[in-house]
Amino acid sequence: MTASTGTPSRAAGRPGVVLLVVSTAVFLASLDLFIVNIAFPDIRLAFPGTGLATLSWILNGYTVAFAALLAPAGRLADRYGRRFVFLIGVAVFTAGSAACAFAPSIPLLVGFRVLQAVGAALVMPTSLALLLAAFPPARRARAVSTWAAVGGMAAALGPPLGGLLLQLSWRWVFLVNIPVGLLALISGPHVLRESRDAGSGMPDILGAIGLAAGVGALACALVSAPSHGWNSPGVLIGFAVAVLSLLAVVLRSNRHPVPVLDLPSLRVPTLWLSCLAILLFTTAFGSMLFGNVLFLTGLWHESVIVAGFWLTPGPLMVVLVSLTIGGRLTNRLGPGATAALGSLLFTTGVAIWLWRLGPAPDYAGGLLPGQLFTGTGVGLVMPSLSGVVGQVLPPARWGAGSSMINTARQIGTVLGTAILVVLYGGTPDLDAFRRGWLFLVTATLASALAGGAIAVRRNSGDTYQPPPAPEPQLTLLPESQR
């Protein structure tokens, strides 16, 4: 990895300042996700006749594009400069937010959400790579925990801030991103140091399109199945497109010099197990984000502003845990054991909801205790697994490696939202919410097992091994030329 900074300001390269700037961008993307969740009921009222399956694409359109573009974005950052790509991403995300605020229809809103996803995909892997490069190895776990905590802080502010903004209009949940994005754009060129991998080639854009088509077709088939039937032609075609597209992506990734899936890095057991663990965990986490708003506003008939404030303690626990014990536990126990513990705590919180929650509102005795456990779980799982990249990959592959972690995270969110739509059907009742919570328990228990497998391999010395170079071909000269 080589760095070129031109004439950087005195602030450039200071770890604390770098953390502040990249975390501002993470705050931007995380805030948008949580505010949009709380805005679902108002968006549905603004566009009468919108079903739950259609509404889910406001989330899924974003996350499908995000998942597909993360790996190419990381590769582009490695090639053209991580600071350069980071700032472009912030600009695109900010412009997409402004477009979403003025969208006149659901299809256009979904389209502008995809534009936001392009910006977010450029921001996320570059922010982590810039952070890892700015901190020495001994301080990286704490830095990643702080980075994750800022995302949790945005999550904590999202529901109450969204509830307040919705008193004006649902469009304000997108407008609020603009000043934060402008702040990052103004400060970024002065405090971030450019770095790039001179040997990085052009990413596989066709492979990224295939990944988007595969994940999107899978989500579309899942959300369409309850209304059209699992054996309907459209649903079967969707599943077929998903399988063929994802298979084609894997085959291209084996041959392309700069693939959308970094398969050589996935040969490191700790990394692919981390991708599996975070995919399973975010399947549950994404389902919870989507389902809790519907539970409070649909079954308990609370207003969006009350729902926003009631959903705040969980994200606050994410911030508290990430900043206080997340990094220290990861350093002491390792990422696998920490992630397994976090997954089990999340499971405990959902089990409390299964045991305590019913049709009558019971915030203090049911919803709140569960949130404290789920928030603690998220605060342990996310930073511990995100930091694996810096432990098992060389610096030149941090951009691609962090893209793999984030791609798994976004695919998990897509699948969680789509599966929850299937479990809920049309208008969910208490039994439907209970089915959703059981699904969350299953997913997080599986995530805990994957974390345990990482812990078992902690002392095995997993590190990235580059593919063997081809042996030189010997050419024998004719005897007359020897």
C-alpha cells in the first residue's frame, strides 16, 4: 500500500481526527436507516394502497444495491484512493438524500434509495480502511469499537429524532442527512490522508450487477410468495434467477482478477466464519428493526413519536457497550467468543419478548428489558466481527476484506426483512409477531455457533496466504542458438 498526500494539513493522519471524520459518515448512513424504519407508517399513509411487501423495498432496494456494490467500492478505493472514493460516496449519499426528500411516488423513492446506497457503499469500506490505516495495531480494537459505537449512537438518535421530524413530514427524515453530509465533505479533504494500493485492478462491475440481480430476485420471490403462492410462475422464476445469478457471480469471482467476491480472502477460516456469523446475526437484527416499529404502531397502536422514544434504549445500549467493554472483551476473549456472547445476549432479549409481550402494552415489564439485552448483543457482535479484517488480512486487502464483511451484513438485512414479510403475511397479529421472534432466536443461536467456531480457531494462526504464483515456463532454445 502506498500513500500520497500532496500537501496535507497538520490535522491529516492524526488518528483521533480521522476517527471523527469517518465516524461522521457512518453516523450519516446509520441515522438514515433507523429514521426510515420509524417513518414507515407515515410513508404508507402518504401513498394509500401501498402493501407491506411493496413498502419493504424502501429498505430492500437500498440494502440490495449496498450489498452488491460494497466489494467493487472497496476495490475502487484500493485502486484510486480511499480518501477520494470516501468523499465521492459522501457526496452521492447526500445528493440521494435530497432526492428522496422530494420523491413524488414509491417507485421513485425506491430508486433514489438505490442512489443513496451507491454513496453508502463507497463510504463504508473506505471508512473502515482509513480508520485501520490511521491506528497502530494495539489501538485498532478500541478504534473499531468507537467507530461502531458512533453508528449505534445514530441508531439511538434515529427513532426519537425520526418521531419528532415526522411531526413535520416524512420527507424531513431524508433532509436531516444533508447538513451532516456537507460537514463531512468540508472537513474530509483536510484531515484524511490519501492511501491506495498501486497494484489494484479494475473491479468486476458485471459481477456486481449479477450479485444485485441474485439477491434482489431472492428477496422479490420471498416477499411475493405469500400473496402469489410459492408455486406461482413469477415466484419460481425469481428463485431460479437468484440461483443462476449467484452461481455466475461465484464462477466469475474465481476467474476475474478483481472479483466482486474476494474468494482468496475467504480461504482464511476466521474471515469466512466471521462473514457467516454477521450474516446470520444481521438477518435477525434487520428483522427486529423492521418488526418492532410495526409491533408498536400496529398491535399496540402507539404514535410514531412514542414508538420512537420507546425504541431508543436498545441503540443506546449499543453505544454504551461498544465504548466501554466491547474493545476490551475482544482483546481479551477474541472476536469469536465476544460475538458468540453477544449473539446469546441478543437471543435472551428476544426470548423475553416471547415470554412477556402480548396485545396489551407492557413497555417497562416486557419491551424495555428485551431491548437492553438485544442492544448489548449488538454492541458486542458488530465491532468484534468488523475488526477481524485488520487481524487476518494484510493492509493492501483491508478495503476488499471489509467489503466482504459489510456485504454479508447487508445481505443478512435483506433476507431478514424479506423473511419477516413472509412470516407476517398482510397485517400481522400477535401470532405473526411471535413467529417473527422465534425466527430471530433461531438466527442468533446459529450466529452464536459460528462465533464459537471462530473462537476455537483463535490460536490456529489464521492469516491470509496469497495464491501461489505460477511457475515460470522454461523455453528451450534450438541447439544452434545455445
